[in-house]
Amino acid sequence: MSGIIKIFCMPYLLSCIHLLPDGSDLTFSTKSSGHISILKYRPSRSIPSRHFIASKLSLLIHQSAVAFFARPKANLSGCNCFLYKPAAQLSRKYVAIMKSDGGRHMQVLRDVLEKAQRDGVGVGHFNIGDFVILKAVFASAQDLKVPVLVGVSEGERKFLGTRQIAALVKSLRDEFDFPIFLNADHTHSLASAIEAAKAGFDSIVFDLSALPFEQNIRQTKEAIEALKGINPAILIEGEIGDIGTGSEIHDAAPDLSKGLTSPEEAKQYVDATGVDILAPAVGNMHGMLASMVQGTTKKHLDIARIAQIKSATGVFMTLHGGSGTEDEDFRKAIAAGINVVHINTELRVAWRRGLERGLANHPNEVVPYKILPDAFEAIKQVATSRLKLFNSTK
Ligand SMILES: [Zn+2]
């Protein structure tokens, strides 16, 4: 499908984009003639997706409108101009990107999750508490040529810097043209979620699962409106049920059996909030027991429940607390509808063991880049084995 649409204003352009069939990719070169822009569209794998451009345009229109009406004496006759200008700038930017990119595909997280769902694979999510972990996870994903999500909790953001970690991940994505995405993991306040959205995170886990159900629904809905106003392409994940707290080594297993998510409440929650992604409690648990670290016991998942929740809601689903889970359960969970799998504690254990080995191997060394490769290798080994498993379709 290809053609040209003449557009007279940005809302009209947006409505044209939304009329195109799903899967159409777009390129648009705006040629200015008064207030008329021209949108050309043609199918191609080498250009940003329809959804991505529409999202960017929504954001630009919103920002331009706010700036325009904030002027002391707003002149309404200038409406077309203020709407047109950002589009022209945006199109110039994409033309430049497409040229410099040599026609390679730019993806957004939603595209990656949709593809994973179609292919029956899971996207690995790894928490990155420091640069060595980020480097090791990125190297694993690069070796395997699979997309990857990296996450930072509120505690990790406080330590690393919200904008600083966003800049680091963006630099990897841009320099290597690689689908690495950044998630604000377990965010408990709107202020902290807004900070992440403004810093350019691709997704946010807005976790009010500790609150009563109705309150969780109301506040999550409000948060989604605020966050999509900052970046319409951002994906918001909501959580219900009890999966414990702390990606650490626990002395005893908490009793989470009463906090399992039911398909009915999952549907009610998704319908009422409009979350893009749901994090259910399906036998998963944050952290690991010492016996799981030793490998003598494993976590098991309620696969039937995952399938029921998926068919009731139809949304993307994340499995939190994946560390220490039986391999076969992961495969079945992905087949039943899980799209993203979180691994944190296993990486933290590898980080510590690798670091201890590095220090033991170099007792008199003070140069970080001579000590840290042991930690890097240990983390990379874990990340690689998990990514291979999640991306296998057997
Ligand atoms: Zn989690």
C-alpha cells in the first residue's frame, strides 16, 4: 500500500495515520506550501513504524499547543503554523535518521513485545545495579542478537542517577543500533514515575500492589494519564497480587498462596486502568531461597493460571521474580502468554561471586578494569543462558 495524503493540520495528519492498516510503515516528507504538508506512505521495513511516528507526533502537538497557549497574547490565527512547524522538524529529523541509518529499522518497545508474542518467545529483563552488569547483559544480547530490557528499581535509580542511566542505555542503543530498552522497575510513587518518563525510559512498572485493589486501580489510571502525556509511546505495567519484596536471598519462603492473581480481578484491573502490561502473581516470587542459589530447589509456576489470565485480559504479561525458576516452567509460561521475564537475584549472586573471584585472583591489584572482568564474565554467563532459554521456541 502506498500513496500520498495531503494534510492541512496536524490532527488531520494523525487521523490519517490511524486510518492506515496495521503493519503499514510510513515515511513522510513534508513539503511546505502555505500550511499544507504532504504525507507519503509506503510499505517498508526500513522506516519507523506507524505507531512510533503517531506517538511522537501526539507528543509534539501536545508540547507545541502548551507552548503556544502559554504565550501572553495567543493569536489563534497562528494555529496552523504552530502545529505545522514541529511536524516539519520531525520529518526532517527522520529523513536524516533514515539516511544515516542506511535504512535499518528503528523499533520501539511495543514493536519488540508484539514480535515476541507472534514468535512465541520471551524478552529477558535484567536489573542493572552497576555498569558492569549493564555491560555484561548488553554483551550477551549482542552475541545472541536478541532484544533485551534492562531495568532499574527506585533504589538502583537513586544510586545510579535516573537521567544518567537513561543516557547510558540510550548511548548503547544509538551507537550499536541495538534494541536495548530501559524499564523503571517497581515504581511506587507518581513523582518517581514522572522523573523516569521525562528521562526517556521506555516503560514503567507502576507498582501499587500493596494498596487495596480499588485504590490501586484509581491511582494507576491517574498515573497512566499523566505519564502518557509526557511520552505517548511509553508502556505502563501494573501489578496486582503478592509476589513478595526484595531481590535478595531469603531465609524462609513467604506464604504467597493467598495473593495469587485471579483471571477475574486481572480483567477488572486491566479494563479499568488501561495498563499496557500486567504483572500477575502466578507462583513467582521476588528473591531466592539459599537452596535455590545452591540449585537444590526450584520455583514452579501456575501455568494454567497464566493462560487463563492471558485469555481474560489479552494484554502483554511480565513474570517478575524469575530467578531460580525451573527451565521447563519458563518455556510453558512463555507459551501460555508471558512476554517479559525478570531476572535479578541470579545476576546479583553472579556479580558477587565474580567480584570475589576477581579480588582473590588479584590480591594486590587496585585497577578496577583488571579486577572486574571476572564479575563481567560471571554475569554474562547467567544472562546468556537465560536469554537463550527465553528465546528458544522449542
Ligand atoms: Zn519485580
